[in-house]
Amino acid sequence: MTEKKPHSIEYLGEARNFWWNDDYLELLAKRLALAEKSVLADVGCGYGMMGFLLSKFMKGNAAIHGFDLEKEHIAKARRLAVADHSEKKFSFEVADAYALPLEDNFSDITVCQTLLIHLKDPQRAIREMIRVTKPGGLIVAFEPNNMASVLYIDQFSGLDLSVEEMLEETEMTLRHEKGKMALGEGFNSLGDVVPELFLKSGLKEIAVWLSDKGLPVIPPYGDSAEMSARVAQMKTFMSEELGGYNYDENLKYHLAGGGSKERFDNYWKRHMVKTQQLAERLNNGSYTCAGGGIFYIVVGKK
């Protein structure tokens, strides 16, 4: 039996270090008044990346508490905290987003990044985030609409795709997302409805912003650490059959989303041809794309 990997570990590589522009984080820190904040809780923290980034703008002796259900993620976050030489106080603990080991009214600001999209009951997690946040404190969710990338054109030749081909891509992605939701594993494009969930949870002064970060792939790839990391991640996903390149996983979600194996297999053959073409373009340095995707920052006050 294949050993189960920690959740989302394939997305926590070096490329994730380039998700945010530094000047945008400075703007975000001002909007969130982080300089006035002393305690931050990071739910579904992974390796603690968001907590580390935001901590730079908080008070000198600020405390950052990270929680994740995967013990491997927490172990690495603790190692990274040891290497952090700021005066900030970091603690990381294995915990469920539905039951945080914190007292009521604990944090000045509570955040999550790409957590709610993986949960069967995101509203329950939001209520728990509210519970541990002080009155007047902020709850911040960094969540995407991944469906937005389905119809983005990554090559000029893609403009010649037929409406039918583009609709097939949309159908396959929708069945994948609906299948994931049917299996209790969340919905990958939840970002659009987070403001509604915040409102239903009783949060006030809700604001919505967009990340200004593109995720382009532009040759020559070796000219920047960011481009090199992004290309390396794409190659790894294809060579190790991760994410969108794993037949069994995608078939499982497709069937759970109401699709048929025959239709999926026909689609998968075409998908693999495109994958091979992509791999060839990456290897010869001719692939270019803008990145696609929409990433929301949704803020509410308790």
C-alpha cells in the first residue's frame, strides 16, 4: 500500500515562496494595521509561510501561533521558526481547524490561506476563527477561485480552440470540483463565496481585495529564482503525476462529480498529448504563459 502523503505537500515547495509581491504585502500590512497587532493565529498554516510573512510587519515582540492537521507540516514550521532570528515568538501545533486549542478572544488577527477550499464545512472553520479572535479583531481568508484559470489561454495558438473544446475543459474541471465536494474534500473555487460566509457568520465591515501577483512562466527561465522554481514545479507535477496529471485521482473526482469513465478516458488521451507538448516546450525553453487565476483577500471584523 502506498504511504499517504501529507495534505497538499506537493504545493508547499519553493515556488510557493513567490506567491506574494513584497510591495503588496507592505500595502496589505497597512490595510490590516499589522503594526498595531501583537497576536496572530494562522489556521491551516502548512509550513507557517503566511505567518512568517505577516509577522515582519507586526509589533517587535508579537506572537504568531500556527495550526495544521499534518504533523509533518508542523515539524517543518518549527524548524523554520528556529532559523528565524527576529524577536517574534513563533509556536506551531498540530490541531484541527474546527477545534483550535485556544481560549476565546485570544488573537488580534486570525488568518487562513488556501484552507477553506479543502474543507467540507468552511463555515464551521470560520466560526472557530471568530471564536478565538478578540472583539474588534480581524479574520482574514486568502482563498482562490481556481475555476478562473480554466479558460485562460496560455499560447497564442490556443485562440484557435473551438468552443466545444473549451466547453469540454470547463465541464471536466467542474466535474472534478463537484466530485471533490461530493466526497467531502471542499471546493477549489470557494474564494468567490467567502464574503457570503463571513456575512452569515456575523462578521462586520467586510472588505475584499485581490492579490496583484501573476504567476507567469517567461523564458529564459534561469534568469530568476522565481521562474526557475515555477518551471521546476511544473516539471515535477508532470513527471511524478501529481495534481492535474494523476489519472486515478482525477478519474475518482470525475466519477464522483457525475461523469462517466468512457468520456473521461477519451478526454484523458487528449490531455496527455497536451501534457507531452507542454513538457517539450518547457524543456526547450519556448513555453510562455501569464499564469491565470484569481486570489482573494477577504477581511471581516468581529
